[in-house]
Amino acid sequence: MKLKEHFKRIGIKWRIFAYFAVFTAIILILLWVFQVVFLNSFYKAIKTREIKTSAQTITKNIDSDGLSEMVQNISQSNQMCITVTDQSGMTYYKEDSLPNSVISRLSVFSLAQVYAVTKAQGGTYFEKLPRDFTTDSVQRRSLQPPHMESIIYAQIVVKKDGASQMVLLNSTISPIDSTVNTLRVQLVCITIVMLVLSLLLALFLSKKISTPIIKINAAAKMLGNGKYNVSFDETGYKEISELGRTLNYAAKELSKTEALRRDLIANISHDLRTPLTMIAGYSEVMRDLPGENTPENVQIIIDEATRLTTLVNDVLDISKLQSGTQPLSREDFNLTESIRTILQRYSKLTDYNISFHAGEDVMVNADELKISQVVYNLVNNAITYTGKDKIVEITQLVRDGRVKISVRDTGEGIPQDKINDIWDRYYKVDKEHKRAQIGTGLGLSIVKSILNMHGGAYGVQSQEGSGSVFWFELDIL
Ligand code: ADP
């Protein structure tokens, strides 16, 4: 466990080097095994196969006219001695491209004996003669002791005319000790060169990979310390530059949130202070001057207290919504009816012209309380921001299995460059103007969170000077 931990701490440079070294070692071991350890047996196996396939080629073409030429070609290209004889040892073809061939000097009698042995062994005969080979058997006695290991292969073939012939081949296995030694020295050199190269490559790669990471790490630490204006390096390999880009995006978003947070503190403290000052002021006046104890003044105190309550509720709502601690309690309800009920509460605002255009009632499956809050917030905003004609128009439209609720006002509208920001928390288009009268900048953010939770689409179309249309959609039942 400790070793594992320790390994994790090893820097990228040494890790890459270790991987390269292991990789090199595996390749070199493979090379070593194949070139040094097995080379001899590979070579022998190849030679053996070669002599057997040559014999097969000749026997297949034993009746062909070009046999002589073929025997010559095979003999020359493979450095073999090839003879074709019959049962009595008489030679039909002979091609000798092998110095000191053991079969080239065989007597007719010996060839006849080889034929007999081959026949006795079922038609083929294979013999490997060692380097220190001494003649003891009858046919071997007549052979010259060779300098190298020899292999002899014989195969009996029946010709078309019924006569049997024997193809006898001889090739040598030259000693490869010196080759193996050369390879060994070469491998040692290659090992050293590869190790140095892998170290250099590891250094180079790790520098290329780790330098941007180290920079990003340093910048991330600064970000952690609250310096939101840091910029992350976007160079290096694709993944690293992507990380840099993502972190730059995160830093930008964080700095936005930070700016909004600062705005909020400024706004909220102002928004809290104004009603509190009013409540305190009016209460004092009413306490000190009995004549001021009028229902209008009491109403002002009540209004200001209500505004405070709204503010605090909004802040609580948005934190609950965004922390995800408030799950949706979906149920089937009549959305049209629900909107009608909400609008009835505005009936006291007689100087506003609030209208609702709905076709048939629609049923939806949603959290009624939260959807009501969406409608409230949109209608409240429309009332707050509508123009002098005080028109607020709510429309219900059913299309493609969805219901679209639009809230239209005739106010100043929203500048195009701000239209995407209004859904952000604490965002207010006009920060100075109307601050005391208007809400916290949380209303639309609450709308956005609720509709996102429902998976409903929403948006706004606005034209500066002629008003805005806020809308949202829900699936109908
Ligand atoms: P607020 O409580 O300030 O109304 P919202 O989140 O509801 O906060 O709205 C954010 C901002 O979007 C508002 O400050 C206002 O500038 C702008 N806005 C919202 N609704 C309208 C509207 N119907 N017409 C014009 N501007 C609007």
C-alpha cells in the first residue's frame, strides 16, 4: 500500500522514463531470445523445411521436361547438392552447388543402399550429420567427413511410366556462432542507445506535458485564493489545452458569480434598509405624533413589511431551488384554472388592464405551487415594467401536445445585449433606477430554475421601446 502511494507521487518524468525503460526491456528481451537463444534452432528448422520443400517440388515435377533446369535452379539458389537416381544407384540428374557435399561422392552401390533405406522407411529419409561425424555404417564409410553439419533428405517418387526414382538432396548448416556473437555485441549497444534515447524522450515528453500542467496548477491555486482574473495556459497537448480552456471558462463564471454576489450584497442591503428605515421612521412618527396615527401610515408600514417578506422569501426560494433540496411534487392539475385564480388576485389593481386569452382548459402534470410561482413572477414583472397604457396580456396557446403561456407587456423592453443575462441570479438591467420599488433580481432566476426542473422550455422576445413577451411551455396531458 505504501509502495503504491509512493509510486503515485513519482513525477510524470520518471514515470514516462520507467514506462519507456520497461518497453525497451521487453523489446530487447524478445530480440535477445529470438536472435541469440533461438537463432540456431530457427535456422536449422528453416534449412530443414527448405530441403523438404525442394524435394517435394522436384518429385512433383519428376515427369516434366524442364526437370533438369529446375534441379539446376534449386541447387544453385539454395546451395544444395541434388541427385536423382534409381533403385540400382544409377544417376539421372546431378547438380552440385555445395562444396564438400557428402552425397556427391557416393558410389553407385552406396546410392543403391540409400535407396533401400529410404524405401524401408516408407519413401522418405532424413538425416542430420553432426560436425564431428565419423563414418561407421556402410554407406557412410564412403562419405568424406564434412566440415559443417549436413542435412540429407531423400524421397522416392514413382514416375508416370511406373519406374521409381529417388531424389536425394544435401545441404549444410553453416555454424552461426560468430553471427550470434556479433548480434550479442550489437544488442548490448542497442540496449545502451535505447536506454539513453528513452531517457531523453521521457525528459522531452514530460517537459512538454508537465510544463503546462504546472502552470495551470499555479493559476488554479491563485483562483482558489480568490483571484478570479487569472488566465489559464491554453497551450500544450489537446487534452491539456482543453483543461486550460475549461478552467478559463470556470474562472470567468466564478468571477461573474462573484460580481453578482457583490451586487447582491449592495442591492439587498439597500433593499432591506429602505423598508426598514420607512417602518422605523413611520412608527416613530406615529408614536410621537398621535395625529399621524392614520390608516394610510399603517398601510405604508404593512406594505414595507410585505416587501421585506417577499425579499426574504425570494432569497430562501432560490437557495432552496438551486441547492436541489426541494423536490418537485408533481400532480395533474388544471393550468388554465390555476392561472385564472392567480389573476383574480390582481383584480384590485383596477388601473391595470390585465387580460387572459385562453381557449379550452388544459391539464398538465407539474408542481402546481411552483408553476403558480412562475406565473406570479412573470405577471408581477409585466405589471412592474409595463408601459403607461398599463396593458398586461396573458395568452394560452395549445400546439403539438404542449401548452405555451405568454405574458406580454408594453413597457420599455430589454436591450438585446442584456437579454441573456436577465435569467441570472441577482441580475437587474437597470441597477440604479427604480431599485427601491423593484424586486431583488431573483424572480426570473426562480422562474428559470423551476422550468428547468420541469424540463419545460422558456424564453423571452423583447423589442426595446415596445415591450416584452415572456413565455414558457409545458407538456399537456
Ligand atoms: P426583479 O426582481 O428585479 O424584477 P427579475 O429576475 O424578475 O428581477 O428580473 C431581472 C431583470 O430583468 C429585471 O431587473 C429587469 O431589468 C428585467 N426584466 C424582467 N422582466 C421584465 C419585463 N417584463 N420588461 C422589462 N424588463 C424586465
